[in-house]
Amino acid sequence: MTLAGILFVLGLISMLIRRNMIFMLLSVEIMLNAAGLAFIVASSHWAQPDGQVMFMFILSMAAAEVSVGLALILQLYHQLKSLDSDEASRMKG
């Protein structure tokens, strides 16, 4: 559980510090994997398969999040020619 907590905090700090959208997407993935690791550890501690089922749900959600996130990032890069999140927040319209 300690490793899961450390990974989650590292992902959160990276999400708050970085301005590159690709690194922000990777930070979200680290946080999702930390949550999945916590479910796996808890399920093995209580000898229940529920945590493994939740981990499969987290993996499928992470795959969908990456595909949608990368599509949005590609569209923003196509329009702005930059991956900086500050540039995206200045969009008008």
C-alpha cells in the first residue's frame, strides 16, 4: 500500500508541476496504476477477487482515457503547434 501511495503522490505532483500535455497524460496513467495496485494489494490481503475485478476495470478505463486523451492532444497540437497547457487555456471562441 505504501508503494501505491508513493506512486499516486508522484503522479499528482507531476500533474501539478508539468505543463506539457503528454507528461500530464502520463501522470494520470501513473495515478490510475497506483489506484489499481492498491486494489490488488487489498484484495490479496482479504483473499477476495473483487480487487482484481476492479483492476481490470481500471485498465480498460485507462485504455479508453489514453485513446481519447491522445486524440485531443493531437487536435490541440494541430491547431496551436504547441503542447503547452498554458497555450490551450488562452484559446478564444
